Amino acid sequence: MATNIFSIGQSALQAAMAAQATTSHNISNATTPGYNRQVVVQTTAGGINYGYGFVGQGTQVAEIKRVYNDFLVKQQLASQTSASSLDSYYSQISQINNLLADSDAGLSPALQDFFKSVQNFASNPNTDASRQSVLSMASTLVARFQSLNDQLAQSRTSVNNQITSTVDTLNSYATQLSELNKAIVKAQGSGGGQAPNDLLDQRDQVIANINKYVKVSTVPQDNGSVSVFIGSGQPLVIGEQPSTLVATPSSDDLTRLQIGYTLAGGGTSIIPDSFFYDGGSLGGLLKYRTETLDPAQNSLGRIATVLGTTVNDQQKLGLDQNGVQGTNMFNVAPPVVIGKTGNSGTAALTATISNASALTTSDYTLSYDGTNYTLTRLSDNTKTTVAAGGFPLTVDGVTYSNGATPTPGAPTMAAGDSFKVQPTVNGAAALTMAMSNTQLIAAAAPIVTGGNAASTVGLTTTGNTGSGIVSNSSLDTSTFVQGSTLNFAVSAGPNLTASWTGVTPAPSIVVTNSSGTSTTYAAGAPIPYSAGSTYTSGGVSFTLSGTPATGDNFKFTPVAGNKGTATISAGSVSSSYFATPLATPLKMTYSTTAPVGFNLSSPVPAGGAVITHKDGTTTTVAAGATNLAYVPGDSYTMGGMTFAVTGQPAAGDQFTVSPSTSGTSDNRNALLLAGLQTKNTIGNTSYQGSYSQLVATIGNKTNEINVTNTAEKARLQAITGELSSESGVNQDEELANMIKNQQQYQAAAKIIQAASDMLNVLFQVIS
């Protein structure tokens, strides 16, 4: 029995030693990252039946168990990967939020300064200072666009660098994980299936580290190893075999890095960016690039492209200081077209901006399957499918073709070829000044409209050699027929012969000499000249004195002032006007006899005319017509010109549309340039409105990420605290365990001592 007691004491001593060693191990690893507290699990050694009952045989250590809560660990991993993603996203987006919203460094002050200079120019179109200010502020605006784009480009470069660094880190962790799997399998095999707790902790810590970069999922294997998958299920480590990740340029954009992994037979399998969006700093980076950086750079580029295009278009609708059609103020970037790696050698696509105001902030892909072409808008995956006969194809303000002139057709593509098209990505970076000469700013409009405000006789004496002098000229508008002309020709005698054009029958001529005697002559009859006589005919009256010479002509082209209430607008032109600009004034004379309306001095040009009524309806007039119907408020469009007449004209009222040849005293096109500031040029908003939308979008997203990140970090802290309270090392608790183990050890020693004393007594009795 003493021997039995000795064995029981020995088992108690060994259990106390194991417990003390485990407690010491816990204390020494209290600050080791990823360490889980370990405890000794003891069981009884059973008993022997002596007939009167079972006598216990002591204790035994069943296992050294680590305190591990799989549920909490998985919760911690999920929260950690989400927090890492949000952290990464926020660190990037907050930078461009601060940049774009800056009241000094943002785009808004540069836009305001540019249009302030244009408004000043419209008030003073002929001063060199106002013209120079426009070019200076335009140059500043261009520099601001480029500066903002440079910052966004640097952010894109930073994303690429972090992708490369993250891939290297993940590959290193994959190797560590593979080695730990090997060690764990070996340890469990040689340890009779007992868990190598410290190795398991190390492996879990590596998995947690990977989880900070990419979301991980694990699958335990029967041999003790664990397979780790990243993203949406891409293998990183399968048992003891690690995968090798690579950062590789995208096949349709070499400046854009993507994640892939090398295949066993060679080559690389690309993992779509969206597969990483669910968590990890890498997911946050990729999500930021797609959701925020790409649209922001495209949006800034769209503003630059639309501004440059619309200012250029308005410039070319005016006349510069030399009286010449305006030219471009800005150089505007064309769409970026990128052929996919592996395209056929002859693949070619031309993309041009045909309507800048219709541009979006999306990128596009154009692919060909051998029969049909498919254009995909990447922002919402909207597809437009056409056959070869559908080209040139225009979608969202961009026209796609093979670029042939004068008849563009389908792009040159083989089955499987694909192009990525970025209409606005380069808009801000490539916006430059195309003008440096202040005289080239187009302030004037190319046409001048007007109505006959006052009566004039319109006398011309070109080529006369005599000394005949006309005085006391006047026009009786109640008698004169608008549009008619009167000519007095001097013949030998001297005699005067009067002739009328534009009026039938020709009016007679009443001659009143200086003594007051009047004589009436028929048109065309010779009239003896008497110096100082007054001649009256068809509403025209004048006195002729001096000595006119044979061959002299006194030609009257009278214009009667309008008597009605009608007025004509200043008018505007489209780009088509300059193809066939006005050579002579277009006169419109109102007639109250059939056909009622305006009689034209020259017929409606090729292409016809369109009358737009106040209610929005239109009437088309064929080319060659010499009369335009009129209802108060009608506007007329023909030959690239548009003008409106309001009010009620009287019979004979005349309006003119004349070519302008001077750019020095007109500010109408400058006013239209200034008006672009508030005009809805980008969809349904202005330049500033579009930029404000960009700033608001980035600001709201930044705030959303910040709030979500704060909440996720609080959740992570709570889970980590709960996990630590269960699996972490509590120094006070371990100190109490150490004292308890020490007492257990001392008690076990007393058992052994008692057994020894019993044996000694027995030996003494025997001896």
C-alpha cells in the first residue's frame, strides 16, 4: 500500500510540475501577439478493487489545452478585415477631398477669376488690358486643371505602389503559412495527435496578418494543416503548397495594375478587382480606385473638355479684333483609346468628341465577336450592339468609326478584338492654351440686325464731275414706296432726266423754281435745269444748285423709318453660317398684301428656313422662297443665322440682317462667352455646378467612410476585448495559479514523504 501511495504522490508531483510549467509559459507570453492562454487538463488515473472497494491510483495530465474560441476569432477576423479596408479607403479619399474642396487650391476660384475677366472684357472689348486679362486668367485656369489632375495622378501611382508592396507581403506570409502547416503536421504526427499549441497560435497570427490586407477564409484539413483562400475564394495556400501572387498591368490599360497568380503551367490568371472588395487594405485600395478615383479624374477631365470645347465653339461664332472669324482659345484632349493586349495587328479604332455636353464620367469598351460590335458603358454595364452598317456610332457624345474621310465606317477589328475608350480621363491633363495673341479673342458677332429707325434719302453722287449741290432733301414716308429708287441723270443743255425703279407706274416730277412757279414733268421726260429749283417726286424732295456736268447722276435710295411696333433681335449664328456667310445685307420688307409677311431681298438659301413660333411649333420654308410668313414672336433660322421679330410691323417696315466686318466696336460675342459661366453646358448644369457635384460626391463619400470606419473600429475593439478576456493571459490569475501549483507541489511531496515513512516502519518491523 505504501508503494501505491508513493506512486499516487509521484503522479500528483508530475501534475503540479506540468501545471506550474504551463502557468510560467502563460506568464512569459502574456505580451506575445496572437498567444492564447493554455491550461492543464487533468484526469484521474483510475482505481484498483481490493474487495472492500476501489482505491485510487492518483492523477494524470490528459492534455495541455489552449483556450480558443473559434466563433469569436472568426468575428474578430471579419471585423478586422472590414476595418482595414475602411482605413485604407479613408486615408486615400480624404486626401483628394481636402484637395478638391480647398477654397484656394480648388478649381472654383480659378473658374470665377476666368469668367470675371471675360465679363470685364465684354464691358471693354477694345482695350488691350481687358484682352490680356482674359488670356492670363485662361492660362491660370489651365494650370489649375493640370495641377489638380497631377494630384489625382499621384494618387493613382500611390495605389499602384501599394498594390505591388501588398502583393510582396502576401507572398511572404503565404510562404510562412506553408512552413507552419508543414511544422504542425509533423508535430502532430510525432506527438501522438496532441495539438502543438504554440505553432497553432503562430499560424493563426499569420492568418490574422493576411486578413488585414485581404479578406481570408480557411478550410481545416484532416492532417492538421489549413488551406487559406483570399478575396472571393482564390487560393493562397493549399495545405503545404503556397500560391504566388503577382501585380501585373491590365491587358487594356498598361498604367493600371491588377492582381493575379501564376499558374503551374506558366502564365498568369487575373483576379478581378471586385473579388477583393469585401475586406482588407488591398480591397479598400482597389475599391477606392474604382469607385472614387476613376470617376473623380474623369469628372474633372469632363469639366475641362466641355469648358475648352464650348469656349472654342463660341469663339468660332464671333469675329476677332481683325474682323476675322474667331479661332480656338484652348487645345482640347481627344478620347484615350487603348487596344487590348493580344488584339490583331491591324486593329484600329477612332473615337472623337462630337457633343461635349453629352459626355459622361464613365469609361467604355468596344468589342467585336466577328458579327456584331458591342459598346459597353462600364459605369452601369449598359450595352449598345450594332452591326458594321451602324457606324459611325455616336453614344454619350463620342463618335466611333474607322476615321476614314469623307465617309467613316466600322472600326477595323477581328473577332475577339477589344478597345478601352476613356473619353475624359486626359481632359484636365492635356488642356492647354491655343491662343497667345490678344487680337484673336472674338468679341464681335458676325451679323448685325436692325430696323429702319429714321427716314433717309440715301443720296449718292459717285463719279460726278460738276459742281451740282443737293440741299433741303427730305422724304415723305406717306407717299414713298419702300424699296424704290430715284435717279436724276444730267444731259447736255443741261437737262435732267428722272427715272424710278421699284415702283409702277413711275411717279411724275414737280419742279418748283426759285420764284415759286411749279411745273410737272412725266418720268423720263427732259427737264430744263434751273439752279436753285426744288424737285419733288414719289415722296422724295430736294433742291439742286450749282453747275452739274453732263453725265453726272444724283441717285436716291431712300429708306423710310419703320412705323410699326415690331423689333428684331440681335441675332446669333451657328457654325454652319461661316460655310456661306452673308455677302450682302438681307432686307426684309413687311407687306400687308398677299402673301402677307416679309418679302426678302434675296431668296432663302440652300437648306431652307425654319420658322419657330411662340408655342414651339415650327414651319419649314423651302430654299428659294422670297417671302416669309410672320406671326408676332416668330423666330427665323436660315443660312446658319437665327433672329426673332416681335411686335406688329406696319406695311413697308423694313428689317435688315447684315454681315459685320468690324470686330472693334461690338461686344455681343463677348457677352455670349461670359454667359457660358451660368449656362447648362454639362448635362443639366454649369461648369461650376458640375464641379460642385464632384466636391459634394467626394465629401459625402469621405464622411460615409469615416463614420462607418469609426463604428467598425468600435465593434472590433469590443470583440477583441471579449476575446482577450477569454483567451488572453491575466497576470493576476496566473500568479494565483502559480501559488496554487506550488502548494499542490508541496502537498504531493508530503504524500511521497509519508509513503517513505511507512516503508521505513515496515522495514524496521521485518528486520
